[in-house]
Amino acid sequence: MARMGHASTRAAMIYQHTAQERDEHIANALSSQIKQTRNRARSGHGQRKKR
């Protein structure tokens, strides 16, 4: 209720599925970013070359 700004439980329940879907989308996007960063680090991307 607080997150969506609803004053009543009924209103919050109507839109709850939307918030859950958005939370899942955000979690998936964060997971994807972490995986990409981890893969870049493992492949040596961004490391300085030895002289």
C-alpha cells in the first residue's frame, strides 16, 4: 500500500499483481547485469596490459 500510495487494502490488492510483475522484471534485469559484469571480469575485460 505504501509503495503504490493506496489508502485502502482493496485498492492495493487490485494493483498487487502489477507490482509483483515489476519486481520480477527489476530482479531479472539486475541479475542480467550482474552476470554480464561477472563474465567480463572473468574474461579479463578492462584489465591493463603488462608492459
